[in-house]
Amino acid sequence: FAVHTKEDSHKLGMVYHFRSPDAEEWVDAIMKRVEEVAPKKPTLLWHARRHAKVVFESQPFQIGMAVMIFGNFVANAIEAQLVPTEETGMETLKLFGDIDAAFTWIFAAELCVNLFANLFLPFIRDPWNWFDSVVVISSVVAFFSEGGGITVLR
């Protein structure tokens, strides 16, 4: 028994041969093959990744992240001008530390969404993701270490 696909289909006229002494066996063989090649139902993880990709690539999300980058720049510029120290005011020093921590975790969350949405190969192939990863990972490491000093890189 042979099944011929259409020449203009995605199978390009392929021929599938089934050998069976009786009809019931070849029907079972066809059904088995159909199950093997039938598209699988998308998983919950697939849907979550697809939604994350749509959100990540949306204009509002990208504009929001651009605003965050600009806000981080402005906060770092103000901090550099004020040069808060323990002598000039602990409240100002704590405020800028809190602002720095907020931006660190916002950018870390953005990197996680990007990685989840694009998973491995598409994420690795984009040089901006490499740069973003280095900056965010450096910021997170600095957040947990003494002294910091990495905010200018971000």
C-alpha cells in the first residue's frame, strides 16, 4: 500500500509505503505514522515563552526599558555631582544606594525575561545580549560585594 503526497505540499510529492497482509494492520500502521508526524500540542511552557517574547519585543516594553536606562543615567549623574558620603548625609547615601539597587534588579529582571523569551540560541547570537549580560551580572555581583563601584559601567 502506498500513500502519495501532493507535489505542491510541504512533503513535495513524497511516497510512503506500507506493507501488510491485511487491511487492519496497514490501517494501524498508517495511524501510528500519523501520530508520529502530527504536530504536538503546545505545552504551557511554550505558551509562556511565546507570551514573554511578545511582551519583551513590544514597543511599550522597549520604551519602558529605554526610560529605565535614561533614569539610571540621570540618577548616576546626580549622585556623581552630589558625591554623597557618610559625612555629608547618610540619608542621601542610602537613597542613592536604594535607587542603584532598584535599577540593578529591574535590569536583572529584564535580562531574565529576555533569556526566557529567546531561550538559548537566539539569545546567544545577539551581541547586545552579551553586553547586557556582562553589565547586569557585574552589577549584581557588585550589589552583593563590598564597595560596589560598577554603576558607572551600567
